[in-house]
Amino acid sequence: MLQHLDWTMVAWTAAVFVSGYFLGSRRARTSDHASNFDATTISPVARSRIDQALAKDAKIEAIRILRADTGLGLKDAKQVIDRWDASGKPGGA
């Protein structure tokens, strides 16, 4: 049976599958979790540490704390911290 297998069709099928997989995973990653972020998920200890970091103008440290506490991605955590810093409220609410 393998002697009559059309390898060109197999290669095209694999190429379409792989390209679809990568395009689909990229689309899933571009969803904006930062705009839907619920600030109540941040623990009180992390809130305090983030406020202290922002008071010292240490945004990178604030992002690290938020990511460790909530599991947000880097881009989303940065957006949340930027809004937090601008508004003075957790999550920019």
C-alpha cells in the first residue's frame, strides 16, 4: 500500500496543517486579556508590593510581581501596570 502513496499530497497536507496550526496559535495569543483583567484576583500582599514598586518608579519590578501573582503574560501585565501607574488604582479601574 505504501508503494502507491502520493508523497506530494502528503507534503501538501502537512504544509497546510502546520501553517494552520501556527496561524491559529498566533491568533489565540493576540487576544487582549489586559482589558478584561479583574483586579480582585491580585492578592493583598502583591498589591502592596506593586504599589511600593510604582512609588519607587520601578515598573519592571511591578510587572514581575503581577506576573508571579496572577500568571499574566508579559504584554498583558505591562498594560495593566501602565494603567495602574496612570490611574493610581489596581488594574487601572
